[in-house]
Amino acid sequence: MQFLFTLGSLPIMVVLLLVTKCKLEKDVKGITYGTGAGILAGLGCLGLFAAYGTGKNTSVVTAATSLYPMVTVVLAVLILRERLTWLQATGLAFAAAALVLFSL
């Protein structure tokens, strides 16, 4: 079923290429980041479909995948030394608690 996702994105890609008059990226760094992002997104989709295919608790899988912004926030705190407000930290705590509750 993964190929359907790719086929669905083809028309959008064609429209974007026509709108930009087929100007493709020539910067090696941009191509590398774009390719890496595409590979990781594809692997993420395959992992999600594999998790759904197990037939186990799909509500936990759905809840866990919808909390992917938590990873970005944690990485921003650890790597970029971002600071969280008390409201943001509370939100992260409630999101983590909800994930635990879903898995019970």
C-alpha cells in the first residue's frame, strides 16, 4: 500500500515542477537534506504501516505517532538549549501521560 502514497504525491510534484518552470535544486547540501528527509519519511511510513499490520492496539500506535512533535521539542531543548515555559512543560507531561494511559 505504500506505493499508493507515492502515486498520490506524483500529481502534486508535477504541478510544482510546472509552476516553478522545472527549476530543480542544484545545491548538493539541499539535495542531500531533501533526499535524507524523504528516506526518513518513507521509513517512518513503513514503520507505521508495519505497526498497524500487527493487529495489536492501533489506538496506541495512532496516539504515539501523533505525538511526533514531542521529539522535536525534546531535541530542541537538548541540542539547541531551548527553554520551555511552565505551560509547554506541562503540555509535554500531559501528552506523555496520555500515551501511557492509552497503552494500558
